[in-house]
Amino acid sequence: PPEYLLIFLTIMLGCAPFNSVIEELIFRAPLSIAGRFRPGHRVAMRCAVVSSIIFGFIHGYQHSVTGGIVTIFVQGVMGMMFSISYMKCGGMEGKFWRPIGVTITIHTLVNMVLLCLDINGVIGELNAP
């Protein structure tokens, strides 16, 4: 029905980008700060690892069937991939807008794909015992 399409588009075009913006500002912006005040690859990588671990833990509630350590690990790896893309796009040089824009875009696209899979029941089938 058309009302479902409206709900779907609202979620895809409203919630997914908003969520990505907030999470990227919280988890990737500190990498720029670390790169600016403590230049060096090691400091930024340590910040990226810590940020990714925390990112994994805050997403640990998702997919309650598998949940727990598997979800934390997968989300932590995704967080590390976002961090690496942030650093490769200029975050290591203390730049902010281009790297954060790239990671927000990637994060939004990942969220949209996962949302489509979840709505179509694919993720539920993957999580089935």
C-alpha cells in the first residue's frame, strides 16, 4: 500500500542519515582532534581502535538472535572501517568536513542497505537457528 511506501521513504531519507550524522560526529570527530593536537599515526590508530570498540558495544543490542559478542565484533569492524576511511580522506591531517562527509555517506548507505535487508526479512532468515 502507498502508506507503507511513505513510511519507508521517511525512514530511509530521514532516520538513516540523521542517525549516521550523530554517530559519525560522536565516533569519528575525536580522530580529527587527536590528529590535530597529537600528530602521528599511532595516536590516531589508538583512538580509532578505542572508538571502534565503543561503537561495537553500543550496537550490541541489535539483532537479538545472534546478539552479544558476534554483533559487537561485526559492528566494531564496521566502526574501524569508518575510522580508516575518515583518516584516509584527510582526518589524519586535522581536516574535518571532507572526511566526516565521506564517512556519513558510507554509514548512511550501509544503514539503508541493512534496513532494506531487515524489512525484507533477509537478516531474520540469516539469524534463524
